[in-house]
Amino acid sequence: MNDMRSARLVVSSLVIALAVGLVGYAVAAGVGKLDAKVGDAYFVCACGEGCPCDTISSKKGQCSCGRDLVEAKVTRVEGDKAWFKAEGWEKEVEFDLVAKYSCACGADCPCKTISQKPGKCVCGRELQEVKK
């Protein structure tokens, strides 16, 4: 009788551990890359060319380097890079779409903030390192 309970406990524990692991994997996999398309509007860091943070968000706020994000449109996408143009910018600025850091909200995050540097998300949470 005790062997049967032990077996059930082990199986139940394994099922729970597998489910938690799969959810964690799905959350980590869903936030590491922004799926931007030409014409999409996002808020991006206004540091300009060579920006060290490359922060992109779907919500207005501040980037991980502390500057205000500006609304810009995607003008071109090639692989893991996108070019954005904001009002008043003379030319397009290139951003990485694969993040080193993303908002800790998870895969269903409403702000979709990604960055190449640690800092705060536009919703106030800490950006978390993206696990590869």
C-alpha cells in the first residue's frame, strides 16, 4: 500500500515539475525577440545611432539608459535587425530585435519592452536577462 502511494507521489511530482518547466520555457522563449513588421509603431530609445541600450517598447516610457522613448515606425526589417524612423530624425536608426534583457512580465507582457542593457521596464519592473 505504501509503495503505491510513493509511486503516485513520485509520478505527481514529476508531472508538476514538467509542467512548471514547460511554462518557464515558454515564458523565456516568448520574450527574447520582438516580432516587428514594417509599418509597426513602437517607442524606441532616442540616443540615436550607436545607442548602447537599443530599448524598444510598445508603451511610452523611459529606456534602460534613462532617456524618454520616442514613437517611431519600423521602416525595414532584415533578420534580427529593424530600422526605425521617428519624426524629426534625419535618417533611420538600426535596433536589435533579439534582446539581452526583457520585461519580467512574461510572454503576455503588454509593454513588450526589450533592451540590450539592464534597467527598468516602462511598467516599472526590472528587466530580466533573457536565457538562451
